[in-house]
Amino acid sequence: MSAKFGPAGSAESFRAMGYRKTSQMPEYLERMGLNAFEYQCGRGVRITKEAAQELGRLSREKGITLSLHAPYFISLSSLEEEKREKSVEYILQSAAAANAMGADRIVVHSGSCSKISRLQALELAKDTLRRAANALDQNGLGHIHVCPETMGKINQLGDLEEVLCLCQVDERFLPCIDFGHLNARTLGGLKTEEDFGRVFTAMENRLGIERARGFHAHFSKIEYTENGGEKRHLTFEDTVYGPDFEPMVQWIVRKNGSPTVICESAGTQAEDALAMRRYYQSISKEG
């Protein structure tokens, strides 16, 4: 198996090329030379089952691998029991939509720890994910991989170690390693090949080789501040903030990885995803 590359949501060129409907996304992606797409449910799971099934059918015809981003308002580590119960419900809704479109992974934000210690937040998040895993099993959705995401703001739960810890709650969980977020929260900590290598080594050590090979990834260049971390997403044209994608792709090839790599650049996510895929093809057996 090889790595897949695609955008998060619709790039500016989607509409510029005359496309308007979600069902046209697979045709657009094929034209762009991409083979993955992450459907965005950040503001709620609003896609109908019929629309999800149509997107899935058309994507399979074009060889497009789908994933889904769960709502941003999921709060795994909330101190309020009701919010955590709602979060399990939103994860279920996301998994059902993903299942309808033939996707097998959903990305979930890890949570906040601004009012409590990081350890307290982590324990709450682990408990919420245990409940979510049980709920998925009870609803016939146990095959959907939940992917806790590394977060970009320093006060958010979701550094690399915390995400790997959350993934140890259930062997079906996969990490969503957002390299732009990791770079932002470490104020530019992903620069060298060795910096990226430490991320891959940590995944292998904590989760095993197979899960590390099939991880989920987000990638974009992100502006950050000294105090807070992530500020805003940029494009690959940026030369100030980084990180560069080449070291990540080199490690994917070196580790014989088969991740889904989703680009979250600001408006040029399809074009930037293509840059990553072309580089991958140039240094891998796909080339």
C-alpha cells in the first residue's frame, strides 16, 4: 500500500474550475491528480445519508480515499459531564456519516486544558474516548477508526505524547499527526530531518509498527505566536513559518508508510497536496 494525498474541504480552485456540488469533488480530485479527500463536518454533521452514499460511490469509482473531520465543538476533556456525553453523540454521528460514504476514519480534536491540569484533561479525554469506543461497538460502527488530532495551540490538549496516549485507549484508534500544529505549538520545533524522525519513532514505540505505518496526517504551514502557538493557516508559498513537507515525506518512504495525508493550506490545499504527492512519487516506488 502507498500513501494517499488530498485536500481538506474545497480549495479555491474547486469553484474556479466551475464545480459547485460536493458530488463533483471526486471528478475534480481526479483532474487534480489526487487520491484522498477529507470531508469537513466542523460545524456539525449535516450531510444526508443519501449524499454521503453518493459521494462514496463516486469516490470509489475514481480511487479516492475518504476521511471525515468531526465537529470542532467536540470536547473530550470538558469538566461538564453533559458536554462529554454530547461529544460521544457527535462522534457517533460522524462515524455514521463516514460509514455511509465508505470512509473508515474520523478526525477528532483532543480537547482543552485551560482550566485544569494537563493530566486531569488527559484522563477525562481518555474516559470520553472509552465511552465513544463502546458506543461505536454498540451501534455497529466499531470498524471506524477514531483519530485524535495533535493540536496547534499551546493551551490545548494534544501534544504528540498526549495524542499517542489517547490512541492507547483502544487499538483501533489511529493518531492524526498534524505536523503544522506540532510545529506551531513547539514554536518552530520541526525543522530538521531528525525532528521529523522523532515523531515517527514515537509513533512506532507507543503504537507499534503497523499502526504507525497507517497513521492519519494533516499538513500545512502555520503562523504562530510565542505565547499561544497556532495563529493561522498559510500556503506552501510561505517562507517564514514552515514546516517543510519534504522531511515528512522522506520519513513516510523510509518507514514504508501508507498514511492518508490531508493538506489544510489556506485556499490552495489541493495544489499543495499535489506538490506533496508528486514529491512522494519522485522518491518512492510509485515514481
